[in-house]
Amino acid sequence: MLRFEVLGPVRVCADAGEVALPPKPRALLAVLLAARGRPVTVERLLSEVWPDGAPSTAAATLQMHVSALRKVVGDRLRTTPGGYRLDLTGAEFDAAEFEADGRLETWRGDPYDGVPPGTMVAADRARLKELRWSARLKAAQHHSDTAELAGWLAEEPTNEALTRALMLTLHRTGRSGEALAVFDRTAAALKDLDARPGGESEALAAAIRRQDPALDPQIRTVAAQRGRFIGRRTELDHLSTLLGTNLLLTVVGPGGAGKTRITMELIREIAADYDAIHVVELAEHRDGPLESRLAAAADIREEPKRPITETVFAQLTGRVLIVLDNCEHLIERAAALAHALTGRNIRVVATSREPLGLPGEVVVPLGGMTTSPGSGSDAVRLLSDRVAAARGGAGLGPAEQVVAAELCRRLDGLPLAIELAAARLRALPLSEIMSRLDRRLDLLTGSRIGPAHRHRTMRAAIDWGYDLLDLPQQRLLRMLGVFAGGFDLPAAEAVYHDDPLDPLSQLVDRSMVEWRDGRYRLIETIRAYARERLDDDERALAYRRLVDLLDRRLAVPPPMDGPAHQTWLTGIAADHDTIVAAIDWSLRHGDPARGLSLATGMWWYWWVAGRMIEGRGWLDRALRAGAEPTLLRGKALRAAAALARNSGDLAEARRAGEESLTVFRALDERPGVLAALNNLLITAQAQEDYPASLEFGHAAIRAAEEASDARMIAAASNNTAGTLRCMNRLDEAEPLFRRALDGFRALGDRRGEAAALSNLSTTDRRRGFPAESRTAMRAALAIYTELGLTEGQLDAVEGLAQLDVLAGDAAGGLRLLAVAERERSALGAPSFTPDEIADKEAAEATSRSVLGATGVARVYREAAELSLAEAVDSLLGD
């Protein structure tokens, strides 16, 4: 395997190490690497290898250098008509690796160091430097290495983004004075250029001076905990010490021991040591890659044509801690993920009922709380605190302390068991609680030592609490076991089939159900217990009711206006685990049609949330459960095709789309045929199969006209016109775009109106009408901004950037393109339309040639300081 490197001195490495290359063959290699596998003519090679002018013998000499290089790279150096190209397929190339993952460790120095600065090499050198600066600026937001940040800032003493990153890092490590000194040095450097720090830098300096707590790092995805955390000081200190010197910590213990609770408390205490902490809850995860679960927890979108693992690792930058909670049913997969994370020097804390079994894993057993005689033990303190909450502030009386200590001992100090006991003390005296519990625990047999006993103790404690419930409360608790996550009152009512408010309130009072953040939930141990208590008939009934509820909800199309759409997304995200559990139950228990219906109803969420792998997995599984050409199957295939297209799998999108069309035609389902044709015309367009795309498009328009379907007429006209524009048939595209615009406006479809305006703007620009083009694109941007649709905003920003370049503002246009490129990468939403991609690349190339390497680097640094919101405001405010 050969490895090509340009991020430093240009070199070729084989298995035995670096291969020696004379200067001219090295320069030739540099040019071919800068071409990224594209052919380079002999004339261009001569001008690149001899940038100061080729001698008369250069053509013959070039052949010698080609032969010398070929001895090193073999048949990768291909002869092409009029020139040569270097085949990079299957080879390792450090620049490509850096562009894919942004890891700064790949760099060894200045790019293309030691080779002549020909035009191609100089351009690629400037581009790679800009990408390195962008990566540094991105990394700086989550960086904890002050020495490295200071080194970067020394290279660019007026770079305010780096200044702020270093200031914040110093402040968070208790070095606020040094942070303010950094600000002063940058201010002095800017003053030499007759400039001064921007408002954001001034504001940060002021916040550091007043020690603003808002500067403390934030923990994401950690839900608020119910009740005060009591005791466990020794365990917390031990965990904190171990985590400081180890990459993988696994907290093991029985259900109800408080593994999750102590881990949440641990990360609250150490939050300042990390740039980001992400909690991945695995209790209800069954199918699909755990990397997708991690991506969802960290708000990382999948990227088309890129493995989800690469995407996740590329964005987990800085000092990151990952919590894998409740791993016991996924030990092998959780271990594999933990191994991959720690291999990237990312710290991991796992909670499980058994170890992961990895080298370097530090296992910390967690049993019950201390139960020493008297009132000072952690267990008794917890009981007293919870009793005070149950009794309205009145804790344990002096006469109850001895009995309380014995109760905690009999419960092995397990926190959940103590919580359950405390909830009963509102209605029963402690002596009666002890008597009832004794009868339950006396049924236990075997040793009273070790985890096996604790498991039995926990079950006995829950049994005991369950037996104290009345029949409606018991029935409701069992039925609530089908929820894999939180739920609201209407959902509980749908499953219970009666008014649940009174028994649900009683369950909350008895610590059997939690209420937090406006939703109810069962902790994993009690949820598992509730499910075990369901008999087969009751379980089937509860799940059927749940599936009915979710199916009705997902049958309603999501609203497209901004706030309502966001509310819909938030609601689906909150119920996601329960929905996929319902899909799984339907597919496993003989109701595949309902599972397919639920999966089909979820496709839009998976699309918008960037969770295409997960969505495609569920749809594929549901589609395999049956092959009858039903209306539902046609819709599911269309959804699968859309997710495949957005994943970059155009071949599968085409296959699923054509099968969808076949199903709808067999059923004579006209709306489905229209939707499938529209879907296929977009896929064929992305494949650059323009004849097929036009065929699908014109068929869709005719069918929509026959059906008098105004919405599909507008949609099919808009997309068909896009294909015509890709073919440069602008005179034919323009009237179709206008028809689409009129149709969307008549329907009040603001999203469709913005898309048509954006398309018309591109057409007007190509036809030489820049003023009309700018008016239409700004109108599209205003609508996308009003609706809160980021991808639409990026389309419009790129369109306006190209108009700026056309008007002679190369710097302004490139600055906007750089902002859009950064935001697309973060959003995981690359462009797919071929002619739009080509136009954007042409505008960028024009800007680069006008500005030169120095000007381009300056513009990219400016873009790093510019948020999308600021860019949009400036464009709409002109």
C-alpha cells in the first residue's frame, strides 16, 4: 500500500518507509496530486514543473522524470491523451484524509513544502492552508490545550476567533488574568493595523472580568434529576479520581443500585473539565448501529456517502466525555463502541449490570448505600430526606431512627428500594412498613451476600411496593410498561383506556412513576418489572392500543411552517424510542402492516433529523416482512427511496422509486403515481440521467393535470424545469418555473414558493438578468428565514454569493460561499442538483483566481467569524 503525503514535505511512503525521490520527479508528483486524479496535459506539466520557464529540452527531460516517478508509483501513473494522471484509487492520501475528517494531527508542516510554487500547487497549497485554519477555528471552540492554542495565535496574532477560544480555555482553568492578557495582546496587534477588537471579543473580556457563570461549560443531554442527591461521597471521589487517569470506567451493579444517578452526579461535578458531555441512553435500544444513537445524543447529522462512524468521530472534537447508560443487553455492541471511542482518546463512562470486558476497562462495583447502625448512614439520610418530601417537610422522628436503620439494612441500602419505602410513609407508620416488608423479604432464600441477593432484594422491594397498590394503580403501572421513554397524560389514557389521572398521580407519589420536564416516565428497573407483570393477553392489548395511538398521530402530515414544524419534530423526538419499540413489537408479533405504517409515518422525521441509516434500516426490515403490492407498501417504498437519495445511495433510491411506481400503477393509485414520478425525476436528475428525468417529469405533469391536482402540477413543474435547466435549456425551464411559482402562491405554499423563486433566480442569472435574479433570490431567502428552514437559507445564500462574484465582488461572494460550505457540513446537507454544484464551483474558482492565495486566506478567516444568522441579516438588510 502506497501513501502519498503533501501536508508537509511531499513524499511517498511504502510499507518499508519513505521512498526517495529526486527534486523534479517530486515536483511532478506534487502537480499530479494537486490534480486529485484528474488528467494533466504535458503543456501544463511543463509550466508547473518549471514555473520560471521551461528550457528547450524540457519536453524530453519530462519523459525521464515520468519514468523515474513510475518506478516508485508503478502503474498508478497513467498515460492519458495528451498527458498523465495519477490514480489515487485505493491509496492513502493525507490531504484527502484531512478533508474527510478534519484531524489536525495529519499535518507535518506547510503543505507541499519543498516543491516549486507552480500555479496548481500554489492554489492547492492555499486551499489546504485555508482548510487547516478552518479546522483550527472549529477545534478551538472545544480545545483544552492552551499551549497549542497559543501557538496558533502566535502565527495569527490578530485572529479574534482564536483569541476568544484561548481566553475562554484559560478562564475555565482558573487563569482569568492570563485570559485578559491574551485579549490585551490581540488588541495591541489590531491597534498596529488601525483596528480594534470586535464586539464579541470585548463582551467576552467583560464577562471574564465579572466572572460571569454563563461562561461555564454546558452539559448537553443530561436531564434534570428528581430529588436531592444524598450520600455516596466516597464513591463519587473514587470515580472522579479514576476517571482522571483512565479512558474507560464501567459502573456495575444490580438494578436499583443507582448506577445512572451517581453517574449523572459525577458528570455534574466534573463538567468544567470537559468541552462536551453526551449521555447516550441505551435502555430501550434494540436494533441499528449504536453510532447512530450516539449521533442523535450529540446532535450530529449523518452525511451522505460517509459512514456514520466517520461522521461522529470527525465532530467529537476537543475534550469529550461519553456516557453509555444501561449497556447490559447490548454488551458486545456497547463494548465495540467504547473501544472505538477510547481509541480516539475520548473518555467513556458506562453503566451496566456486567462489565464490558475490554482491555484497560476499570470496573467499579456499586452496591447499596452504607447502612451502619444509627442515623448517620447514607441510606438513613436518603430515607429521611425522601420521607420529609412525602410528609410535607416532616422527616423521621427520633423514635423512628432505629427502625429506619434496620429497614435500610434489610433493603441492602439499595436507593430505589429506599425510595419506594419512603413513598409509603405518607399513609403508613414505619413499624407497619417494616412488618409488611419483613413478610416479603422472608421469602428470599440463599446467601444474603453478593449481587444475586441484591437482585432478589430489589425484586422483593418492588413486589412489596406493587402489592400495596390498589387494582387500578397496579393495572395502570403494568400498561405503562409498554412506553420505552417518557409519555404524556393523553398517551397514558390511550393505553389504559380509562381516566388515568388519579391512579397516575398516586404512582408518582409512591415513586413508581417519575414526573419531570412536563412528562411522565418509568425508570428502567420499574419499567422492566411492569412489563414482566403483563400477561400475554394484557401485553398484546396494551401494545395494540399504543400502536393505534402512534399510527393515528403519524398519519397526520407534519406542518411545514417553522414554529409548528419545530414543535412537531420536538414531539416526535421525545417519543422516538417508544415509536421504534412499537414498530419492533408489530414486526415481531404478527402485525407487519402496522409496523410498516409506523415506519412510513416516521420517514420525514428521520430525513430532517439526519438519521437516514436508522430510518432506512426500519423501513427495509418492515418492507421485508411482506411483498403484497398495497398502497402502504407503495408509500413505504417512496419513503425509502427519499431516504436513500438523501444518503447519497442514488442506485437504491432509483430501484425503490421504480418499485414504488410499479406498485401504485398496479393499484391505479393516481396520487401515489404522481408522487412516485416526482420522486424519480429528482433521483434521475441527481444521477445526471436527464432523458429519464424528463420522461418522469413530463409524465408527472400530464398525470397531475388529468387529476386537477394543483399541488402536484406545481411540484412536478418546478422539478422538471430543474432538469431542463441542468441541460441548459433555459428558455424551456423559465415558463415551467413561473407556472410552479404561480401554483404554489395560489395554494399558499410558502415553502414551494421559495423553492420556485430560488430556481427562477438561478435561471435569470444564467440568462443575463442579474437584477431580476437578485430580487427573486432575496425573496426566497426571506421566506426560508421566516419558516426557519436552514437548508433553504443556504441555497439562497449561495445564489446571492454567485451574484456578488458576477458583479465583481469576489471577496464578498467567496465569504458567503465559505459560510454556506461550513454550515452545510455541520448540517450534513450537501447540494445534489448537478448544475447548482457546477455554478457554485465556478464562482469559487473565479474568486480564487481574482483574490490570489493571500486574499483567499483572509476571506476564509473572515468567514470563520461570520455566523449564518449574521450573513442572512446582512443580505436581507441591504
